[in-house]
Amino acid sequence: MSADNTTLLIDHLDHTLQGGSLPEATALLNTDPQAQETWQYLNIAVDAIQHEALHQQVAAVRKEMQPKRPIIRRLGSVIGVAAVLAGLLGLFVFYKFITVTPESVYENQFVAYELRTTRSNAETDALRVAYQQQDWQQVLNTYHLLPVKSGEAHFLAAIAAMQLKKFDLAIPKLEIIRSDYNYFVDEADYYLALAWLATGETHRAIPLLETIRSDKNHTYYEKARAISALDLRILSLK
């Protein structure tokens, strides 16, 4: 993409951050795929600024420069944003793109479900014993022998399958809970999103994680919020 178009996008970004826009930049983004990609990277850099609170430092520099050079206020604003973006794109975003992967987010977020005593029934006693002993294969064996499978049985079997990295077995069980049951649904939401991350299905995992992150009443709200918005943006581009 030409330097003029890059400058136009940076100028557009500067206006956007202040609540405005540039029609010519909007037209460019509607027609130029390369400009769209550059725009995504610029927005990732802005997320990085906000994530690290660097935007406060940029604002302080701008404030200091404005009284001294009022004639080039707009140019100074553009240059200030461009300089920060260039540094972040060269270092921070590069590092993030290298280190943030669906697999790394899964490994950081997956925590074995702690079995509770309030949802017990005789039908799943053997299953629960195997789960408490962390005998994951026995959990699956017991699950398959159950004549009637409860939501809890589906869920414990799904977690056992995830512990064994058998995500193809875990995903259908979690989907059954979400569609057919009214308990263990929050648990199924979160672990299904993780299972989709583990299998590289980020196009499914991210919307579900965003749904959890937007619902303060969701059991796994805090865990989902532990994944930064920047990391989710990067995953969506991979």
C-alpha cells in the first residue's frame, strides 16, 4: 500500500479516536483489501496502547507540544500516533502474534473442573468416583455403560475427554448439554469455547467467549475476562 494511503489511515485513526472520521479513508477501506488489513493492524496497536496505558503517555506528550507548536497541531498529533504505532507494531504486536495462539490460550485457561457435592445422584456415583480419582479413561468407560446419561454425566465425560486431549469426544457432549439441559450450561459454555480453541476453531470459540465476557451473571465471566480483548483480536486474525 502506498505511503499516502498509510498516512491517510493513520489520520483516519486519529480522527476516529476523537470521535470523528475521514470519508476518503472510509471509502478506501470499503474497496481496498490491503487497506483493510493495515487498518486491522493499526487498531490492534491501539488496543495495545490501551492495554498498557501508553495512551496516557501519548496524551501527555501531545499536551506539552500543543502550546509550543500550535500551527502544526494536527501534524504533531499524526506524527505522535504514527511513532507510537510504529514502535508497537515492530515490537509488541510482533511478540503478541508470535506468542498468542489458540493452543497457548487454551493451556493458560484450562483448569480441571472441581467436582461439587450438590449435584450428585445415584446414577452417576461410579462416574463421580472415577472423576475424583482422576482416572479419565475410567470416567469415559463408565459413561458409556450408563443406561441413561444425565447432564452431569455428559459434562464429566467431556472434561475427562479434554484431559486426555480427545476433543472430538468432548465437543459433542458439551453441545448436548447446551441444547438439551438447563444445568451445567455455564460450565459447558466455557469448556466448549476452550475445546474449540484447542482444535483451532477460533471462529466458533471467540463469539462464545465474547458472549460469556459480556454476561456478568455467567459463572465463568471472570475466567473469560482473564483473556484480554487484544488476545481475542489477534486470535481472530489467525
